[in-house]
Amino acid sequence: MLSVLAALTLSTAQTQPVSNPWESQVFYQVFPRSFRDSNGDRIGDFKGIEEGLPTIQKLGATVILINPIQKSRVYHDYFADDWTDVDPTFGTLSDFDHLLAAAHKLHIRVVIDMEQQYVASRHPWYVAAAKDPNAPEAEYLAKPFHPNPDALSPWYDHAKIQLASVNLNNPHVIEEIGKVFRFWSARGVDGYRIDHMMDDLDWTGQSTHLYARLWKPVEEDIKLHYPGTFFVGEQSDWEAYRSSVEMFEGTPTDACYNFRLRDALLTFKKGFIAKNLQGYRYFTNPGRLQLSFLENHDMNRFASEELDPVRQRLAAALMIFAKGAPILYYGQEIGMKGEQGQWNSDGNDIPVRLAYRWNRKLDAAGTALWYKDTGPWWSLRYSRDDDGRSLEEQENDPKSLFNWYRKMIAIRQSSQALMSGSQEVIDSLSETVLAFRRQVDGHAVLVLANMSDKGTTLTKAVWQKGEDLVSGETVEATTRLRFSPWQIRVIDERS
């Protein structure tokens, strides 16, 4: 068994092949505007992400998923004016290339977020169509197209930015989208997150059969010319198994998101979690995987949903040890807080996209406070000086949340069973202890979690002799296993 510290530097090249090689990865999602400011303008940028790579590597993540970077005038960059350029507030294409090279040097892969279903009002197609309704570009946009340059859109900064859906029935449009993906792959991007991936866009009946006509050929083309490229689709119906299965059946998409497991983990109910752990095999097609998570840029921060730090750690461990690949949202590992607002604009999500806390002082250099004094989302409610939720306050504290995440990830990365093994929920012979076994090539790891605010003891063995990878304790088949409230044990059953 590799030691935990050795596992912190374990490269993917040292692991055995798995059904989907990306299952052995640990993902870290970055909202670029909020991650790290490198030049003092309070806006996160490419150089800032590059400066943060050693911390991401120290945490144990092997992939960074970067939210949209394409040239745009909305703060989240989901609606682009140019698909083959970057938001200038982040830097230049050359800066992005440098970030890619720096990440690859550290054996960290880079996945970028893509939204090609819509364009903003400075995109060349929009500009041409607004100028002349009979221009060829007008056919590239969905009907009806009625530009109104004087309309006030509900953007957080009151900018006048109009949007249009792309006509995904147009063969030229599909060809151009394919070129966009080839452009980024040629730069060295390792994979893509497809935002809002649907077979019938927005369920309007206007752009249909998109899995077969758009996403399947685009993904197949990229995988042919850039083997190993990863695609994760954000399914439109977060809670439905059906949408993920249809995505997998209709496209070569590698992964989707395990929304059901996330919802189950937040309940801390043994039966609900067990049902979703066992159900993984039924809604994940062979060779594909689900990303396990607790939070992302479109929902409340987990530390605001669950206030108990002991339960926070248990949920984090279960997310990391469950089958699939775990994905952390930046700041999750230091317990950042935030809840969505209700201000009738895209500023609603700013509280869950706050600046990463590098230092104990909120106004310290590097903190990307781009939203300061711009509206009601600017508040000290979720992030303030000396609140304990900063890297500076946690990095050197062995009992911190940051180092708990680091340890759990290291345990996962030291075990092939936990990275890629099968998953079977078993009867723990206890009403409160959740039990599931991960196994590959005769190597088994048993995960036991007390889903209760009361301590308990297991007297009948459901485990083999081994080592508890969390506590370091040697466990015999005759051992009486004691559990504190919300305690997790991970028993490596190799003799």
C-alpha cells in the first residue's frame, strides 16, 4: 500500500488502465474571474490560475475544469462574442497557452467549459444578421430573430447585451462549431464540459436530434484527431437518470454529473445514499462515468447548506470514495460559503462565485474582488477577515478542512479499487452504518460510515483483515469497530 504522502504526488501514468481512464482523475473546477488575480486589477486571470497550480496539485487534483474563457461581456462568459478568442480581462491567447503548458508540466490536465448554443450581440453572425435580415448569417441564428439594441437585459451590471440562439439545424453552423472545438484542441486543451447539453435545445422543438446531428459527430471528430480527449455533458434535467442514459447512448460523451448522489449526500440518510450508490451501475453506460460532487457554480455552497463541520467532512469523504470521479468546486476544500440571491439578474449567482480566499484578510493581494461595491451581492456575510475560511489559515493546520480533503484524496489515489473498482452496497448489520465495497482485480476496500449523531459499535464482522486508511488502525476480522457520530472508516482488505 502506498503511503498517503506518496500518493499526493502519484501521477496518472503510475495507475493501471481502467474502463474509462478519466475515472482515476480528481477534478477541480475553477471560476476564472474569482480564482486569483495576478496583476492587481481584482479580476481573476490566466496567470492567477497558473500561480494557483501548485496549491491545486498539493490538494491532489489532477484535472482543472475552467468555466468559460471565451470573449464575452457577461461576467460569467457563457455568452460569447467570439468563440476563438479569450476574455481580455483574463489575458491573451498566449497567456492561456502558457497556462496550458504550465499545467501539463505538473501533470495536470485542462478541461474548458463550452457554450456554443447561443451568441451575444457582438458575435459576427449577430452583427451581420442585425444589419441585414437577408444576410447569409441570418440563417445561422434561430427564428424568430428580432434584435433590439435599446432593450435592457437583466445583467448584474445593467449592460445592454442581447443574445440569440444558434440555428443548430443549419449544416454550416454545425461545421463551424466543429472547427471551434478543433481550434481549442490544437492549442492543447485536454477536454470539454458541454454546458446545457440537450437533444432538443430548451425543449422548444426548433433544434432537435442534436445528439445525432451535432454532438456525436463533433465529439467523434475530436476524439479521432486528438485521442483521449474528454467530454463531460451537463445534463439538462439534473435529477433524471433518463437524461444521462440518453446522452451516453446518443454520443461518445465520457461523463455526466451525479446530481442524484449529491442530493442524497445532503440528506445524510443511509437508505437514500445507499440506493444511489447501488444505482450507479444502472444509469452509467459501460465505459462511461459520473462525476461526484457537492457543489458547483449554479447552486448554493455546501458549507452554507450543511453547517456541521463533522458532517461536512463525512459528506466530502463519501463523495471522494464513491464510484465515479470526484470534482471539487474551488474553495470547497476550505469551506467557502455562499447562497444564491434573488435580484432579478445574473448577479443572483455571484454569492456562490466569490473570490477564492488565499489569505486571512479579504483585501489581500491576489484576492479577486471584482464584484466589490457593485450591488447587493457585495457583503461580508459569506466571506470576511479572519473567518477561518482561507488557505492561509488552513494550509499548515493538520486538523483543517483543507488537509482533510487532501488526506481523503490521497487515500483514493493510493488505491486502484477506490479509483476504478466496482461498487457494491452491503449489509453492515447496523441501522446507522452505511457500507459499500470497492473492488478491482481481487483488491477490495470497504467504506463504512456512521450516518448518525450517536456513536455505535459493529460487533459482527462484514470486513476482512486490513488497515483503516483514515486512522491507520489495523483491523482484524474479530475487531469490534467503534464509530463516533458521523465517523468514516476505510478498510483496505488486502492481507
